[in-house]
Amino acid sequence: MESKGIAVSSGMADDINAIMSNQSENSSPFMKLFWREQKKLSSKGNYVYHPMMIRFCLSLASKSAKAYYELRDSKVLVLPSRRTLRDYKNAIRPTVGFNHEVVQELVDLTKDLEGHQRNITLSFDEVKVQEDLVFDKHTGELIGFVDLGDPDINYSMFKEVDTVATHCLVFYVRGISTDLKFSFAYFATIGATGPQLMILFWKAVSILELTCKLRVVVTVSDGASFNRAFFKCHKVFYWDIFVCHLNFKTKY
């Protein structure tokens, strides 16, 4: 305490104690849980974090890692370490393409939804990433080349499959009448074309419809040229298209 403790004024100490002991009816359930957990963690040496605390901290760190670790290092709050968050974040090892474990996670997450609650929006977008190759210590592979998740698709769509990717294409699921938010799949590209999007999009829809039993009723993207080319492939010139039926099966 003498070497690492941070002294605060008596007024601030009183305010913190008042906030942490306050169980006002106006406080949200999560706020009550948060301060109850902080009070418990501050009095223990071995920390066992509540699942909701882990989810909150993962969300906070993903938005701004620097802000999260500055808040943690300030000792104002007792928050999980970088290693703890990494262990939870990598519970499912991320892979390019449609990951079976991710699909199963979505199935488990939505198993209790009924009726209109199973209606979802499938959005997709590309973000620019740093051109680099990374060595995967688990598989021994070099990660960073263009990859659409299937070797057959890669060789048919790319002139050179050893090109370093410059963009990451992400498919994201959101509930229409629920608060469901789920990153479904990602792909390494150099700027997806309309035909590439056509293949990946309808495979995503087929998995969501047939495996996850979710109804894709709308898709959303921005007005990038490759997105317009994708919509033109369907002879639709609107940013939103409504998908009513699937007339094909998937090998997934």
C-alpha cells in the first residue's frame, strides 16, 4: 500500500464510498452490479470477475485499448488485466472465412428466440488494414495473404493467391427486434469485387437461414463502388435489398 497506493482527498474518498454503497432505485441493474463487484474486488487479493464485467471490459478495450489500460492503471477501478481479456477474447480462435465454432456460438446465442425475434439484418463492409504478414504460432502459417475462406474460390477469384491483403471484409449480424449484435465472418481481400461479394454474401445467407435458423430480411452496406456492383448483379439499384426466400442449398 505504501509503495503502490494512490492517496486521494477525503472528499473524493467519501464520494467514492457513497457511490459504491448507493443502491438507489434509479440506478440501472448493470450499474448496481458494477459497483457491487467493484466493492467486492477492492477488498480481495484474488479477483474473480463477473461475466458481465468481462463483457463490458472487452467492449471497452475494443473501442480504445489505450483508454482502457489508462483507466485500469489509474487504480480508480479494479479491471481485468490485458492477459485476462486476451484469454477470454481468444476463447474461439479467429480464422478467415466461415468458422464452425463461430456459427455454433451464434446458434447457441439465438436458440431461445422465437417468431419475429429471429429476423435479422446482415450488413457488410470493408476496412483498410495494415499490409503485413504474421506468423501463427499455433499452426505455423503465415497470415496476411488474400483469403476468401475457400481455396477453390481463392484460385478462381484471384490472379495471385500470395498477394498481401489490404482490406478486411466483415459480415455483421444485427437483430431487428432484439439487441443481437454478432460479428459473423471476415475475409482478407485487396478490395472485394461484385462477383466475390455475390458468392460470399449468399453463402453467409444460406448458413444463417439453414444452419442458424435466422431470417435475413434486409442487408445494408455503404455506397462503395464494389457494393454497387454487387447490387447491380441482382438488378437492384437500392442500397437495401429484402431477401424473402432461398432457392438453393448449401454444402456447409
